[in-house]
Amino acid sequence: MRPRARISPSPHRPGGNGRVLKLLLRRLAMSLPLVFAVVTLTFFLVRLAPGDPAAILAGEAPSPEFLAEIRAEYGLDQPQWRQFLAYLTKAATGDFGTSIYLGRPVFSVIWERFPATVVLTIASMVLASILGTALGVLAARHAGNRLDTVISAGSLLGYSIPGFWIGQLLVILFAVELDWLPASGMTTARVTYTGFAHVLDVGRHLILPAVTLAIFLLTMIARFTRTAMIEALNQDFILVATAKGVSPRRLLWHHAFRNAVVTTVTVIGLEFGAVLSGTVVVEIVFGWPGLGRVFYDAINRRDFPLLTGAFIFSSVVVIAANTVSDLVCAALDPRIRR
């Protein structure tokens, strides 16, 4: 009797799910020392910046006694290693301290501004993912032709131009010259909309900053997707599928793109940190009330607790996004689960 062949577990069977769970646990275990390193570096590097937050908070020509009182109130009179231990103990429980300038808990300030940044980031990433993938596949489909040259040159140009310059050009064209879209803010200042009208108002304000933020990621996705698609189209299984009479569209999307999509998802996950950091510039240019504005104000005011908390919070979000990207790649390609 011939022995039965052993069938490896598929992604939809318990064995596949167990490997995904092990991958998740492994990523979480790797994230803990990374978060600790981020907290440590952020805490000490922020305090190396010039400027005294107590002097900024005290105003012009404060008395030495008043400065000493402010430093004692916020623990700035303690050695930095004691400040770090105290901060680390509180941060482990989710307490990032109190903003020196605003006088509010840091986490509440971050959580109040974070939804606006989420809206901007998700809109830009969805736009960049759709357009970048489509352009990358189109360039690979016409590799070596004029269309491929145009898309590749446009990707290089979009990658090289600074985001703040693109944002200003868009404001001049669409907000000043054509008067089609608002130049800044998240909602209309003089009118209060409700319901679906509010959603449309936010959407109109979202177009310019989302496009500005999406350009960098779009170019990266297009370039890497093009390379991965060209490599996939040159594989032997594509030649076999072509010989069997598979239609060009099915050959492109069902066979080649399914092998190249892992590269696209990886690029999206890796560049999430760059997109999140790009919101700082974009939110300043367009007056978007998000976490980027919190960074800018905290730097100018030397608000150490708020700046440190915002850095740590953003780092954790980036680590979480990369972990999700790894899990999606593992779901798409079983070989990654090993």
C-alpha cells in the first residue's frame, strides 16, 4: 500500500493560524525592547535641546525664586536619571505626565488631536495605495515603453520634491487662483455643519493635505510594485499560464499581482513611519489640527512632557502598523510564517 502524502497546513487550517499567532507573539516580544529604547532615547535627546521650559513658562524677567518653584513643581530640579526613572514608572501605567504649557495631562492632549491625524493619514495612504499600485502595474505591463518611462520619471520627480513645497503649490493653484478648495483648517470656521454636510465639509478640507501627503508614498509604491510585477511576469508559471490561453487581464492581476502584492504591502508598512512624520509638515502648511501641530508647538515651547509623550505615542503607533503589515504579508504568503 502506498503511503499517503503528508499535506502541509493551509492558511485556513489550525496549523496556519498557529503559525500566524507565533509570528504575532514574536513581533510583540521584539517590540518591547524597541519601545524601551525609544522611550530612553526620546527622553534624553529631548532634554539635550537648548532652552529652559521653566523660563519659557515663567515669562519675561522672572525672579530666581519663581523659577525654582516652577522647576520643583515639574520635577525639573532633579537629576535627569531620577527624572527618567520617575517618568518610566508613570509611562508604564499610561501616565505621560502633565503638559508644562497647557497644564493638562499629556495623554488627553494627544488623544484629542490624534483622530485628526488618523483621518489625514488613512486618507493619504488609501489614495497612495490605490494610485501607486495601479501605476506600478501599468508601468510593468508596458515595461520599456514610453508609458513606463513617463510613470518612472514622474515617480522619481514626486519622490524628490519636498512635501511642503508641493503643498504650497497646491494651495496657490486650487485655493487662491481657482478658489475650488479651502486653503487651511479641518472645517469651515464661520459655519457649523452637522450630519452628512459636516462630512462633506471635512472632505473638502481634506483633499489638499491628503494629496500632498500621499505623493511620497505613492511614488514609492509605484516604483516597488513595478519592480515586483516585472519579476513576477518573468517567472515560469506565467509562461505556462500564457501557453494555456489565460487572458492577459487574468494573467496580470490574478497570477502576477498575487505574487507581487506582498512587496506592495511591505512598502506600505515600512513607509508608514515616514507618512506619519510627514504629517508634521503637512499639518503646519494646511493648519490641520492634528498630532503634527502638537509636535510643532511642543518644540517651540520646550514642553518636554508633551514632546516626549508625543514621540513615544507615535513610535508605538508605527511599531503597531509594522506588526499589522507583517501579519498581512504572512496571510498573503504562507512562506513568511515559517
